[in-house]
Amino acid sequence: MASSLIEYPPRLDLARLPTPLHLLPRASARWGAGKRIWIKRDDLTGSALTGNKVRKLEFIAAHAQAEGLTTLVTCGGVQSNHCRATALVAAQLGLHCHVVLRADDDSVSTTGNFLLDQLAGASFEILPSAQWGRGVKEAFGRAEAACLRAGRPALLIPTGGSDSLGIWGYIAAAEELRSDLVNAGIDRATVALATGSAGTQTGLTAGAVLHELPVSVVGYAVCDDSNWFNTRISADWRASVARWPQLPDIALAPITRDHSVGPGYGRADPAIYALITELTRLEGIPLDPVYTGKAFYGLITDIEAGHYDDVDDIVFVHTGGIFGLFSHEEQLLKATASALVAE
Ligand SMILES: Cc1ncc(COP(=O)(O)O)c(C=O)c1O
């Protein structure tokens, strides 16, 4: 389907677009095994609004405004990039924001994303991870009722903004990527990204088909596993097709890779911190230890194993996460100290 035929839902202009696509010359020489590694800088969608979430929020917040919903309610880990982006978007639009946050361990790190949630004026509730699931549903119910009573009705946004509204952000990003590939002279590529709640991968996978991109989209799971994500992506896509008549009823074939999870969501092995350090020194681009660092690690492991020997070009989508670095200060400083010793 030609891109001009896709009718997008209402959208706000929140992200700084298009984001650059550029070559990583030294990373290609170091890990590319003869291939060119490119980076799509979705970490440059904004300053505090950095990352993939703002693309989704362009459609989500437009829907909230159209429906007269003046509070954005959402959820995620204490260091959620999505919650931070939602809190900032709400402030930027003069809306209210409430975030339900999961404490993944005993000590809640108040720095990074959580600090920005608070700076942006979001109200918050913290739940222990053992109470997540049912707890978040109940918290959403309480927040929705309180917002109604206060005369500022809420839009309830699921984890990561990954729903049939949010996926439009990356259907549109695929259209942008099509022009990037033409401008860079890339005929065929693998597009790799971190997958956490799957909206980015769903949107890009669908967008690649809709906009006829010569690419395979590969998600590197940072939690759960490939079966779980492939099932979820197919289900989210079916829900999107059911909601939006302009989307064709095609079957998606999502590709998710498993070996990026490591010790679990939000925790990383020393190899990830070492990789973040090395890439920052090589290219001046920091990744984060929760999403992009793990995905890049999975990607270079696959390149080394010959998994992508059928393509000359790899595009890594940098989905942001810079503020997540600050709650991993100790491990990162250890990695930089080891890098100095090794020099
Ligand atoms: C920095 C970063 N990269 C990647 C992802 C994964 O995106 P998605 O939740 O759409 O799978 C997220 C959010 O979960 C994120 O914050």
C-alpha cells in the first residue's frame, strides 16, 4: 500500500522529526563483520522528551484532547521512560498526569526519570512489584474515579503506550524511515530495536509492510520471551485492525529475539555496562542498560554469529532511555574504571 493512502488518526506535533539516520563508522568496524551499522536517532525526538514514547504520545494525547480527557493516567517502573514522557507531554499541553509506578526492588531510585515525573508535576502512586497486575488495575480505577470527581476526566494509557493508538507512532516512523533509506542509498536492511511492551515493534513491523520498506524488523526482547511478544504483537495488530478501518487485515510475521534479557528486566550483566562504555567512547552515543544497551548487545551477538549475513546494512533504532542511566551509576562507573585499566 502506498504511504499516501494511509489515513492517520489525529496527531499532535510533539516530537522533533524526522530524526537523523546516520552511519556508525567505528562501531561498524568494531562489530559489523563487514556490514554497515546505522543508527536511527529516536533518542533525539526531544531533550527531556527523548525516546520512542513521544512518537506514540503524539497520537495518544491527540485522542485525549479530542475526547475532552484532561488527565493522562499511565503506569510503569519507577524509572519508566514512558511515564516520564507522558508527564512531560501532559505539562506541555496543560493537562494533568498521574503515574502508577512499580518499585522493582527495595530502594526506589528518585533520580533520572522519576525526578522528571515529579518536576513535571505528575502525581504518583508507588506499588511493590509483588502487587503489580491486580494492583495497577485497582490503582487505575481509583485514579479514574478521583479524576472524574475532580472534573478532569482521565485517559487510561497502558504500559509503554503500547495500544492501538500508540502503534501509529511507529507506523508513521516507518514512513519516515523509508525516506531515510532512500537518502542513505540503502537497498535492503535489517532494522533492530529493543522491545519492552511491544508497541514500537508492532508499529514498525506493520509500518514496514504498509509503506513497503525493504527491511526485516527484529525486536530484541528485554523481558518475557519471543513467543510471548510474537503472540502479543499479533494480538495488538488484530485489535488495531478491528479499531481502524483504514488498516488492512493482513497477518504480521513479527520477529523477536530472546538473548537480550540477561538477569531480568531492569537488571544487566557487566557485559552490558562495558558495551555502553565502549560505544559511548567510540561514537559519543550513550545507550541505556534497560533497553537499548541490551538490544545492541543482542544485535552484535547475532552479527558475530552470522545471523544477518544476508544483508549489508543494519539499522539500529536508538529508542532513547538516557535518564535511565542515572540509577545505574555505580555499575557504569565500575565499567568505565575497567575500560581505563584495559587501555
Ligand atoms: C528507551 C526505551 N527503548 C525501548 C523501549 C521499548 O519500547 P516498547 O515498549 O514499545 O516495546 C522502551 C519502553 O518500554 C524504552 O523506554
